Amino acid sequence: MKATKPKIFGLILAGGFSRRMGQDKALLQFHGLPQVEFIFDLLQEFCPQVFLSKRADQKTYKDIAFINDSNEFSNHGPLGGILSAMKEHPDASWLVVACDLPFINKETIQTLLTQRDPSKTVTAFISTQDALPEPLCAIWERQAYASILKLFNEGIHCPRKILIKSNTHLLKQSNPHWLDNVNTPQEYEQIKKQPHRELI
């Protein structure tokens, strides 16, 4: 018997300090508007609600609803943001997307949703770089909160390690560049000069 699919909210991870980039990565432009707005518009097509995951001391972006990192999960990077969202809305699963993925598009999201397995902890893509699970463009299921929290309390704060130790449903990427990210000014300039990786 197939597991039912609970409602799914979107979560944009934008709580990093962007130290290597030297400027807020959420505001970089690849599509004619800040990346955080591009991802928000993209997720709105698939999710009834989309939230921005951010630090408590961080500004908001336009009128995007936000979830601050809760005290117990603050200073724990992306996993802290994901757990804070799961705690605040325990009845929802989460389509989680990092704000620094310039090549993500509708097909990426549709692949996650159509091949989602709600009986698993997470549905995630396999990295084309190292064949490990990619946690920051993935569906984190609501029923997995307790098991993820247990691993967190055991000292595992890396989202990828959470996926490795969990019952994760892994998918292949149709486009090997879907989950390429940008971390430095040099990478930003290089990506903008690569027309073969279509920004659509």
C-alpha cells in the first residue's frame, strides 16, 4: 500500500553568511532578478506556501514569509533551518532549496515531486560530483522529524550525513548541472559566461 503524500511547503535556505562570496548570495542575479525571488516564484508554482529560512538577526526579502532559526537549532547551518521549519509546521513536509543554485528549474522540481517517496525520510538527488546525496534540493518528509532530531541530538549536524544515515530515496539528475552552486565571486563570473548551461 502506497504511503499518502502530506501537504508540502517550500523552504528557501538563505541563512548563510556568504563569507566566501563577500555579498549576500540570495541577491545574486542569474535570471534578471535576485535569486531568492527567482526560487520563490519557482516554488510558488508547486507549493501552497513558501517560506524563507533565515537567521533571527537577518533581514527579510520583500514580502516573503519567513521562519527564523529557533533557539535550539540556531548556529547549525542549513540543518538548523530545516528542523526549525519542521518544528513550526509539523503537519507539512518540506521542499527544501538552497538559494545558491543558478541552474535549478521547473524540471528539477517536477522530478522531485513526481518521483517522491513519502515513506522515506527524504527524497534527494545523487550528486554528479561525488555520488553522495544532495540534501539542499530535496523533499524532507514530516514523519521523519523525530528520527532527524535524534541524529541532531547525537551531534550529527551535517544535512548530507543525515541523509546518509537515513532511509533516503535517491534520484538521478537528468541534467548534471542542476545542483551546481556558486560560492565565490570567481564562480559567479564564470557561471554567467557559460551559455551551454542554459539558465532556464
